[in-house]
Amino acid sequence: MPYAFTLPAIRLPLDGITAVYLLEDPGRLPAGLYAPPGAVYDPRVHAAWVLARQGHRTSWLAANLGLPRHVTRMIVDAARYTELPARVPLLHSA
């Protein structure tokens, strides 16, 4: 059986329900990646994850994405300790 890799996810207490939330968009799954069983996708969590990896702060994410501050703190902490992929050099058409 081939190996299956799952998308990154985090357990969050959001909207009164603690669940496993996907950090990446499941609609753009490359071949071989699968969502963990029972994982939920919330675009606000995905946006917070992307923006946290770019260095945005907890308070800014909470204010701009409508997420509770304790949730954005968990996302920022997870983003801080996640290894970033190698950057692809930008091609300039000058």
C-alpha cells in the first residue's frame, strides 16, 4: 500500500466546538495528500495560518479575521514552530 500523507491540522476550540481544523485548503490537494479523518475546514483558520506564517500577530489576526484571541494564539504558536518550505526564487520579467 502506498504511503498517504495528511494535510497539516490543529485541534482548536472554535465556535464552542473543539475539533481538528485543517490548516491548508482541502480543495487544492496535490496527489497523495489527504485530509485527516473528521477534520473540518474553516477559511478563517486557513487564512490565520497563512498570515501567521508571514509574521502577523495574534491580536491582528483576531481583530481582522473574527476569530477568538485564544484561537489565534494557538495558530500563531503552531505556525512559529512549523518548518517553512524552501522559498522558490521569483522570476522577474524586466
